[in-house]
Amino acid sequence: MYPITRSSRRLALRELCLNDVDAVFAIYGNSEATQHLSFEPRSKAEVENIAVRAIASAQAKPRSEYALAVIDTNTGEMIGFGRLAIDPHQQRAATIGFALRPASWGVGYGLETVRLLCGLAFEDLNLHRVWGARSPENVASDRTMTAAGMVREGIIREHIRKNGEWRDSVVHAILDREWSPGEH
């Protein structure tokens, strides 16, 4: 499925393009924005490689990754990055991930992003299950995923190695029958 475009009241998802590298770098290169993510801040060259891979994967048939820009529809600015990746180990399932610029935190954009990604998963891709993992310390992500209807399922022990130490991940998931499009 290409190109992806979905929108909510304040946000839109669209395909990533090379012009987005600086906006992605503002997130993935920022230590505050990546504090709870599974990786250290990325270099500009690493972000360029991410964008190139995302653009190439968008053309794959069948498509297994949806790396999308999150756009503030009022300003036209890219404020975040959302990802839905088909899980090859589960039938009709995908993992979800998202990150926003710190300046965009605290106003519900995370919830809108998760709902847009779930809408893509359930309404467009006919998936059965969407799951994501978060840092146990990421309280905002816990609230966001819960508000989107995702259920906390458990902990993956020592799942991520970051800053030279192992970190657990908390898993949240939602099933197609639990999804309610509502306002998004």
C-alpha cells in the first residue's frame, strides 16, 4: 500500500522523504527525545540512512514497514516519526513505534499518532494485533498507549541494551476487535 496518508483533527501521517532528514534528526539526534527509546541519539548520517531505507521499504512488495512522518496540519511541520512494522513471527500482526519532538510533548499528539497508526493497521491493512514495547520509566508512553486502547501485557526482561546496561521493556497490545476508530 503506497502512498500512505491518514489524518486526524490536528495531525497527518505521510510517507517519509529525503527532505525530512533534518526533522527526523531533530528527534533521533536529541538525547531528551531518545531517552526512553531503544537506541542512543543518532548521527545525521545515521538518520540519512534511516530515511533512505524507509523510502526504499515503502516500495517493497509486499510492504512490511511503514516509516511515516507525523505532520502538524496547522503548521505543516514534521513533529514526529511513526513506524508500523509487520511482525514476521505473528500472523496479521505488527509492532508500533513513535517519537515526537520534545517541543510537541504534553498536548496529546502521541495519542493521535498511535491512533493514526492503529487505524492504518486495522482499517487499511486488516491486521489482527498491534503491539509495542516501552521503557518501564516512560510514564507518558504508558498513558498514551493505554488511552489508545492498548492493554499492558507484561514485561520482556533485559530486552534492550542501552548505555551499556540491559533494560526491560513493557509490552502493550491491541487486537482488531478492541479497536474503535472513534475520533482520529
